[in-house]
Amino acid sequence: MYKKILLGLVLVAGVFTLSGCAIENTTPTVAAPQASYQNDTAKVEATQQRVQNAVPIPQIKTSAERKNIAARATLFDNENKTTYIYLVSYGKVMAFYQVKGKVSALESYMTPLDKLVFADGTPCTRRESEGDYTAASSWEPCYAVSAPDIDGAYGENSGGIFFFTTEGAYVEWKGDYMVSDQPLKLTTPPELVREIK
């Protein structure tokens, strides 16, 4: 009787021991990603510091980019200047024009596309009757809504360009083009030719 009880206790203990081992062995080992991340970050920062010391940012005395932009702005600051445009499609020059002034984008506007209004639609400006506009008690949110163009219509123009020829003709184009302040020598004649009288 005692042997059976003792044997049963040994078996039960063995089962618990094996079960504990099995659970312990199947538990995944969790690494410490934070320590690894900090180590990698420190290495990157050390490398960056070493590279900056070896190759410092140069102290330039002038800017060719700014000079180009200024020269371009000065060049086209003349509404009577004649420029030359070549309209390109499928790799071919479709048309060639002498332009009076500069080529402009159809998406250029003289007025903003949006305006700020209060919830009741009135312009979003300070309301003196409500006291200090910055005070929390009198603050009122503004909303951006579409503003009409100078002709009273709403919407946006499609992408493209427009210009006026030296003869006064208005031309729009949506596609590739080249612009020069001197006529270019073409290897092939334009595909589209129209005399403007």
C-alpha cells in the first residue's frame, strides 16, 4: 500500500517536473532591443561626427545658383522682350513662335485660390465688438474656402502654359516646350505651321 502511494507521488512529481521543464524550454527568449538600438545609434552618430570633421561644409563666398535666378528674373523683367518658344510633342517640334514678353503658367493667378471666413461666411478678420481676438473666450475659428477668380468663376486651370506672340496672338500649350532668348537652329522643320496675320 505504502509502495503504491510512494510510487504515485514520484510519478506525479515527475510529471510536474517534466511539465515545468517543457514550459520553461518553450518560453521564447526576449532580447533587449532598446540596448541594441542605442548601441547602433551611438555608432551612427560617431560615424557622422567623424565624417563631418573629415569633410566639413565649405564656406562658399558666392552662389552661382542665386546669380542664375537673379539673371533670369532680370532678363524677363521686360514686357516687350522677344523670346522664342518651340512646342514639342512625341519628340518633334510641332510649332515655333516668337513670343512677346515671357511664357506664363496657366496655373498662375493674380488672386489667392482660397480665402478665410468665419462659420457664417463673413471674412475672417478681427471682430472688434468681441474684444481681444486672442482671448480664449472670444476666439473663433476660421475656415479656408475656395475664392472666386477675377472673373467671378471658381475652380482651377489645367496645367500648361500660355503666351502672346509678337503679332499679338494668344497661344496655350499643354506639353513639352523649349524657350530661348535667341532663335535656335532646328534640324527638322516644325510639324505644324500657321501664318498669323
